Amino acid sequence: MNETYKIKVEDLNLYIDKKHILKNINIQIPKNKITVILGPSGCGKTTLMKCLNRLTDLYPEITVSGRIYIDNEEILNNRNGITKLRKRMGLLSQRPYPLPMSIYKNISFGLKISQRRKKKFLDRRIEHYLKQASLWDEVRDRLKEPASCLSIGQQQRLCLARGLAVDPDIILADEPTSALDPMSSQAIEKKFMELKQSYTIVVVTHILRQAVRMADYVIFMYLGEVIEQGPAKELFNYPKEEKTKAYLKGVFY
Amino acid sequence: MIKGLFKIIEEGFFRLIMFLSTCIIVFALFLIVYSILKKGIPSLSLEMLTQTPKGGFYFGKEGGILNAIIGSLYLSTGATFLALIISLPVALYMNVYLFSRKKIVNAVRFLLDLLWGIPSIVYGAFGFTIMILLGMKTSLLAGIIVITLLIIPIMVRAMDEGFKTVPLGLTESAASLGATKYEIAFKVFIRQCLPFVITALLLSFGRAIGDAASVLFTAGFTDRIPTSLTQQTATLPLSIFFQLSSPIPEVKNRAYAAAVVLTFIVLLISILSRILSGTYKKSSIKF
């Protein structure tokens, strides 16, 4: 396996009850790059991403088969260490789900799950992660206030800070800007461009223009199958498959 | 044209019905409160609130209902506390651990609703049967246990309705931070639904303090304030009942005074819980 690949998925099949949702997925996600999983709504992008940190385990009606390697370590059939696995990935969902506690505690929640920490250490880390998510200046004076008082764009950045705080090496983002206004979306996109220096980022989106702006590597999905994958420039300029061409031309809309 | 007219009449008719129903409810409430206050306030005295019944209390002589006030508070506080210890884990288990097993959860909900509907006298009779079986006497403890059984379904369902509103995304977010189900339940669900939990406590407490039939056989009735769990205890509803069945007008009026006390306690608890849940609502996330 090529060393620059962070995540490798082999022969992944996923069923919800008897329905075949993901069909024979084989993908590779490069390290320290932004990989965009692109495709129309309902094609299984989000489900595929949930396999990566095994959120699928929460639903007994879902059965997954195949193999997922992260840093050459098989994680799908590994019965233990699931919380450890999830901590290696920060998750940003379609709309922000801040925890029902203060801004401060939202971030210390993940830190404290790792292990008990001294207050001084927490204070420093929380400031660091809030700065990383470009939220510090807006909330520095009201860390004790509940997270519910933030605007939705701020909440999404709080969720990013919270995700970073568990010290992951992968960031999973599921249409992270779909509930945000253009300004907040831009802030998130810009942040991702900076963060890819030190993180492997996987973004799910159906917005073609966003994919073009951000992607280093693209995986195009349609109806539960991976149609085409490759470096962004290649795929956008010289798509091989008919379906990819059609999507890029906007025929599916 | 005629169709339009019909629409207007239809709209007006249903609005009238809704308005009248609301009026009836409000009017009935005021009538109840008014009649209790009118008959109760004149008999309400400091003596009534601070003394236990003396020799001739039930013939209109001196004494008060302190035994029933304290007894009722002991009983409902104890029962609410016990029920909380049992109900909270049940409600969390249903919503955090079993949330995707809809059939099991719905079956449990159905059974709880069934239990909710059972008249309290049946609980009383059931408790009484068990007590005979175990050779127990009527006591505060027996009363607490029966009331606990009575309010568990109410409390579980009230909490359950709250926990049901927690979106999947919140569970997934917490899980992706590395939280275990236990941490999701106790750190996220309870925080998010604290207003519901408080409401559930209030609802159960109100039911516990107002119920007469279930304590009739199990807690007994006494003029003394209980000093241990094995002693009998008086309760406000039974105190009202006994005094109201007296032929002496003074005693009858005292029943209304006891009713004022009971209503006042419930009112106080309601206000307290409103304030508390209002405070915690701020930190819940609105989805």
C-alpha cells in the first residue's frame, strides 16, 4: 500500500436491513490533503463517511462488510478501541450540534474524556483550539455562557474546535457549510485549507463549486457506487466516466 | 360566493367552540379555587398549621393538621426520590441504549401508559395484599413504596417525552468525540433535557401528594407525626376526606382549610419547577 495514503477502503458493502446502500466501495484517501466525496443527494456519501469512524455501530439495522485501513491498521472488524478510533477523527456534521453546556465545557468535554486534566492546562488548550477555529476573539469574554447563545456559524466553528480538541489526525466533514451563510461557509473553507498541513481532511459535499475550490483529491459517487476517483485536476478536467461528465456539466440537477 | 360564506361560518363556528371550551376550563378552575378559599380561609389559622390534632379535634375543638402536612411531605418527597432513582435509568435506557429497537421501546411505552391508567385504589389494594403476605403493618414506608409504584410510569413517560426530542446528530457528535453510551446518557441527555426531568419530578410529586386512595390501606392514619418509617402517617387528602365526612360544620370547614394548604403546596412546587426549568432551558440547545 502506498505510504501517502491515510485511509484505504476495500470491498466495503453496507446494508440497511436488506437494502444494499453502499456497493463494493474501494477508495484511497491521501494524507494531509483535502479529499472531497462528491455526488448527488442520497448517493451514500454521508453513510460512507460514517463507516470511517464507525458511527454505523450505533444502528443495529446496519450491517457493514469489507475492510477499512487507517495507517495500515484494520479498524472495521476490530471489536475494541472504538472510542479511541473515534477520537482520531474530528466530525463536523451538516448542521452544528453543540453540546448542551457552556462554550468552555464543549471543548473540555473531549479533553476530559481522554484523561483528567489540570485547569491551567485546559484553559491553555481551549484557547489554542478556539483560535485554530477562528472563534477566540468572538467568545473570549463569555466562555462560561451556554453554547446555545452562539449564532449558527459560530456554533459550527465551535464544533470544529471541539473536534480538533480531541487531537485527531483526520477531520471528517459532512456538508459542513450547508446550514451556514456564505460568510461563515467561506470561513470554514479557508480554515480547511490551512488545516490540511497537519490533518487529513475528508469533506462530503454535493456542491460542485465547493468541491472545485477545495479538493486535492475527488471521489465521485452515484447511487451507492464509486464511479470515479482521482486527483482533482485530472478528474475535473478530464473525467473518464460518462456519469462524472454528466454531473460536472450539471445534468443531474 | 356561497362556498365563501360557508367557509366564514365554519371558521367562526369552530373559533366559538374553542373560545367557549377555554372559558369553561378557566371558569371551572376559578370556581374551585374560589369555593375552597371562601370556605377554607376563615378556618385557616396558625394553630391549624402548627399543631397536631388534640383530644376533641374531630368534634371541632382545638388542634391542627400538622400531622397531615408533615406526613404528606414525607410521603411524597420519599416517593418522588425513590421513583427518580428508578425512572431516570429506565428512561435513559429506553432512549440511549434501545433507541434503535423501536419495537421494544414502543412495547415498554405501551405498558407504562397502561400502568399510568390504572386507578390508584388498585395500587392501594395491591400494596395491601402484599403487606398482608409479608405480615407488614400500615406504615410510612409501605405508603412510600406504593406511591412510588404509582408515580413511576408517570415519571418515566414524562422524562421519555423529553429524551425523545434529543436529535440523533447530538448523539453522533458526542460519540465521535469518544464518549461512551454512559457518558452520552449522563453528560449529554440529562443536561439537554433537564427542564423535562424537572417537569417530570413536579408532575409526579403533584400526583403523589394528591392521592388518597393508594395510601388509605397502606400508610394508615394517625394524629401523631411519624418519627420512623415503620410508623403510620397521616396525609392531607385523607385528612380532608375524614374531616369532610364529619357532620359538624366547623370540622367540615377545616377540611377546606386543609384543601387550601394542599393546593398551596402544589402551587409552590409548580412555581419552583417553572423557575428551575426556565434557568436550565437556557443551556439546552434548540434544534
